Amino acid sequence: MKSTRAMRMALCRPFAVAAIAAALLMPPVGASAAPADAALAFPGAQGWAAHATGGRGGKILRVTTLAASGPGSFAEAVNSEGPRIVVFEVAGVIDLGAKTLRIVEPDLTIAGQTAPSPGITLIRGGIDIAASNIIVRHIRVRPGSTGAARMAGLDFDAISTVGAHDVIVDHCTLTWATDENLSASGKRFAGNDAEENAAATSHRITFSNNIIAEGLAHSTHAKGEHSKGSLIHDHVRDILIVGNLYAHNYERNPLFKGGVRGQVINNLIYNPGQRAAHYNLIAEEWQGHDYETGQMVLRGNVMRAGPSTQDLAFFMIGGSGDIDLFAQDNLLVDRVGRHKIDAEGSYTNAPVKVNALKRAPELPLGVNLLASAQVQDAVIANAGARPWDRDDVDRRIVADTIEGRGGIIDNESEVGGYPKQKETRQAFVEADWDLGTMEPLKPLQRREPLK
């Protein structure tokens, strides 16, 4: 096993430094070059939502204050009407005051990459995306316990889509949630027809290249333990989860509920409590409705056990309902370094049918499947908000993932508490950006990795 010093030095190798410095300009993990005439959301956009336009062609709204509301605030900008691109002339911490910011107006691009260093971090609350055609990139959301007592019933997702479609959450950092860190949800039943139900909840969703980590276990959730990565709610269709770092979440890395159909590709899952991927149709929630068969495609993922891992199960089923499953080239590494290739774990003891698909479903748009052996280095270099300019929390999570450290936590105070960042300012210059894709036209300043 490599020494701690050697593993830290690996972060500073020239190829890794170059990858981080260029992260915004290169296609994300699993992305292939799109045809020159394709109207992608941004270079390297993937999945069924890859053609989302967000606020393209709309007004530029500048965030100029770190206040939670009011003129120049993030909240005011995201819920203005009409197509809009939200850019930042200020950086630092926005305290949501133990509230969820609900986005209800469609046609929005949130361009966290435009903020000066160290970028934008939202704390003590979360974001619900209850509108469609939304692109969110390069922000950090850290709900935390908000100072509330254990089991107080105050629960926040960091980001959740709610009955939305054509949404991309890319290169964001989502940690310390007291419900899920990143979810897709909506109304469970809109009628008795499967397609009607799917149309009424979230669909055409991409979660790409995010850090999804340190969901709080014994915190404010009314049910007690609730360290959860991603919940994909009943009936969600056409969801792609690709290139993410899941770290220190007890479970739901991710969880598909009844009838969900989607693909989980090239993710690095470190230190889960008891399992990674999970399918669960809960019978009592489906009373009076026919069960629907879900579909989960698991390809090229890596799961590494860590200090908090109890048992090593990559895929499990709970509850009821059948599932079509395709699993290929998923690499599992236990706590003593033993490799298990294509191991899915024990499925279930319930009377459900696992339909093992003989042929892989077609890859979603823009996805270039990586071999599992390539995934860890690619995700480490590229995941999370502003990988060229990671904040101290992200740097710690990444370093601990590489070195096999860290654990599932109950409270943000166990890892240093809410960030305290000095406010910084810099004017947004339109000429420095491609306003169609919100990609920079000149190199962004790189922060040195941990040494």
C-alpha cells in the first residue's frame, strides 16, 4: 500500500494538475465530442437533458450581494421571469436562514463558474428546482444541521428537482444534507397510466460530475439516521447519473424507487455504509396501483469500502416490484484491497424478479463509457464545483477519498463546521465568456492542489 506521503504526491503529478486546471474547458467524465452543429447545453453535456437551453439568449442577471434575498441577491435572480443567465460579481457564503430556496420560473442558467474565487457556497438550507429547462453548474450547497436539535424534523435536500424536466446539475458540490444530497422527485401518482405518472414527475435529468458527500446521519431528520446520497423518486424516467463522487453517505448511492428507469455510469462511490445502488418499490406507497417494472443500468462504476463501510454490497433490492438490470464492469474493492469484478451483491429475499438484460441499452447522448480502471483518477480530477478552484472542504473530501480516510458524520462541526469565507468581488465581463454555453474564453486561475 502506498504511503500517505506518496498518495499526496500523486495529486501533484503534472497530468493531474493539468486536468484540474482545464476542467471547465474539457469534456466531463464520460462525455464525448458532440457534432459541430449539435445545440448542446455546453460542451460535454450528456444524457436526455443534454439539449437543455437554460437561459440562453435571455437577460444577464448579476448577483452582487451575499444576502439571502433582496436586490442583487441570488434568490431574486433565479426567480425573475423569462430566460436568464445568473452570473456572479461576488463570492463567498450565502446563508439561506434554514429555508429552502424554491425555483419556480423556467429557462434558467446558474453559472457559478463566473464567480471570483472561492466561488459561491449556500449554507443552512437547500434548493428545490420546481421548474424546467434549468442548468446549474459550479455552486456548492451545504445545508447542515442549521443548529437544530436531533430529530427536530427540519430536513433539507441540498438540491432536488421537483416535477421538473430537462434539468442538468453539473459540477456542483452537495454535502451535509439532512435529507438527500441530490434528488429527483415529484408527484408519485398523476393517474393510473404509467406514462402519465412519468410525465408528471421529474424526467430528462442529468446529474454529472458532482461531489455528493457527507450526508448527515443522526441529525435533524425526524426518522433518525438519514445519511443519503441520491433518491430518485417513483416513475422518474430518462435520468443519467454520471461521473460523480459519492463519498461518506450511508446509503442511496443512488436509490431508484418504483418504476424508475435510468443509467448510472462511471461514478466513484467511496465509503458507503452498507450498499451503493439500490432499487426499492414500497408496496404501501403503491396501494391501488399496478406495480411498474423499473430499469437500472450500472456500468463502469467503482465502489471502494472505507472506515464506515459495514458490508460490501454494490446492488440490492428492497421492497417489491420487478426490475430490468444491466450491470457491467463495476469494480468493487473491499477494505483490505481485494477486487471483485462485476459483483452486484445479494439482490433480495423478496418475491421479485430481476430481469438480467443480455444486451446493454443504448448509452445516453454524449456518453463515452470509461473502463472502471480509469474512473477513479478521472472523477478525482474533475468532480465537484470549480475543480480548478476547490474550497477547503472539497479538497479534504477528495484527499480523504484518495487516502482511504474520513467517515460518515452526524454534524458538520465534526469536520470544521460551516465555511467562513471572506467576501470577494470582481466585475463580470461579457466579452470573457461564450454567452451561449457560459464557457470561459480565456483560462481560469487554478488553485494548487493539496500537498
